[in-house]
Amino acid sequence: MATIELQGLVKAYNKTTAVHGIDLTINDGEFVVFVGPSGCGKSTTLRMIAGLEDITAGTLSIAGAVVNDMAPKQRNIAMVFQNYAIYPHMSVGKNIGFGLYTSKLSATEKGQRILETAKILGLEDLLDRRPSELSGGQRQRVAIGRAMVRDPVAFLFDEPLSNLDAQLRAQMRIEIKRLHQRLGTTIVYVTHDQIEAMTMADKIVVMRDGRILQVGTPTDLYENPVDVFTARFIGSPSMNLLTGEIAGGKLSVNQTVAAGLDATAFAEGPILVGVRPHDLLVGAPTHAGFEIAGTVTAVEPLGSETLVHLDIAGAEAIATAPGKLLPKVGSTVSATAQPGALYLFDAQTEQALGRL
């Protein structure tokens, strides 16, 4: 296991800078997930850690040693790719053991390590099969096994589940999380799927345009986003964002005054107001907090709950209703939020100001 430290890490391609001097410490044994939209620099950062991309500036350390100029094989880390990268002409056993090809272990030791790895991943009965005989989830486990068998100090995962269907992705999320709990090895994981990040990570790194916006636990990022981008990127469905104004110590949202809320602690003027769909409730008792009316534009029954899409004075929003409540499209409903559920952001900088 190993601590990985990024200090002022920069990656530039000619005149284009992909990663802008990021600083980050990944602690020994942590499961850290990089998230962000395509092109934000998360995969480039992972590839610099792996040694597959040269570092333009800054320092990268693994287990206390600077590795900027080390070849990938010298870093004792293992990478699992999106497309599995397993050999179709080799059996499962030979694919898993491929990383031991140049090791000094005896044939018996290699066989024992392959079998132990296969047992951990539930592949011991498939060692003689070819990849073409496996499901997508089994192939991904083979790719993970090939990384595990070398006993690296850290695992790097580059969007390993994006080629799987929704059910398999959910299953593999649990399997990778259990694997980390069992091995305790440092994991750096890249994905564009915030659900993967929220369910798997000890720590999430949110990136945009080659910069780190926020680092924290899933709960930290969900409850205390530092800006509009992070607030809307973390959480599903995304946080609603409405225009508002503070005047006379009161907050108005889309021309509706939140009469039960005291906004005297915030500067007067235009503001952005965020509220998560699960905090904006249709069919809940009216209470001292925030209440706003909207026209129903669509309804999504999900069994235990219903997502209600609303038009609120021209702005789109999503609210939540009990599963048995199915408002009619075109009807007008009231949606309420309890005190503390509204996130306030500066209208110009989009930085977080606090909650109300």
C-alpha cells in the first residue's frame, strides 16, 4: 500500500494545458474517486500517476519516492482499463498470470498466486475458459485479477464499468468496494458517473477544466458543495437551480417570497437558489420554510416515490412526491422545502454562500 502525493502537477500539450497545477494527497489505503465531465483532466491525471503520460511540471510521489521519471513498471502500481485489455487467445488463468511473466517466482508460486487471486474474485472455476466464453462482468474481474496478482502498492481504475449494462455496473460497484475492504490497497478510480463516486469512494475529487474544485467525502460534497457546478454534479437527480433575490431580509425565488425564512445574514441583491429534488416535496404538509407553486410538466413513477417535473415561472425543477401520488400533467401543485434545504450561491461567481 502507498500514499500518493500530487504537488503542482501540470500536463500541457503544446499550447493547451490539460491539468493546471493540482495538489492532492491520496492517503495509504484510501479509495479515491476522480469525477467530472469529459475533458476535465481526470483520466490525464490518472495516466500521469500510472506513468503513461509525461509530467510537464510539478512532483508526483508514491510511497514517499518521487516517480516523475520512473517507467510505469518501476512504480509497482496496476491499472485496470475501460476496455478490459485482456488477451482473447489466452485462458482466464493465463490472463490473470500475465503480469507474473517476468517475475522471479517459481512456476508453483505463480500457480498458487493465480489460484488465490481467482478465488478472491470468484473465478476459480473459470480458469481454463477463454474470454469469449465469459460475461462482461467476468471479463472485468479477469482484468482486475491480472492487476491484483502482482500485489501492487496501488490500483488505478480508468472508467472500468462504462461498458457494462446498468445491472452489471451496480453489481461490480459492490464487488470492487468489497475487494477494497478486503485488500486495503490504495485505489484511485476515474469515472464520469457520480453515482459510482458516491457509492464507492472514501474521498471524491471533483474536477473541471483541468482544476480541482472540491475534495471531500461523499457526504461532505453532497451536503456542503462549494459552488454551483459541484452542487449540480453531485446528487441524482441534479440539484434544482432557481433565480432569486434578497431584499429587506427576505428571500424571493422566481418572484415567490419565502415568508418563513430569515435572510438578514446575507447581502441584498440577486442570488442563485439551489434545492435538491428530494428536499422539494409535493403533497407534504405546509410548514414554516419555503413553498412555491408550479405547473406539472411530466411525472415519473418510481414505485416508492414519484418525481414530479415542474415549470416554476418559466424555470424547470424536479420535486418528489409519495409513490402513490401521481399529479396530472398540466395541473398546478405546491412544493415545499424545510428550513436548511435551500442552498444560496453568488449570482456572479456561483460560489456557495450558505444555506437557508
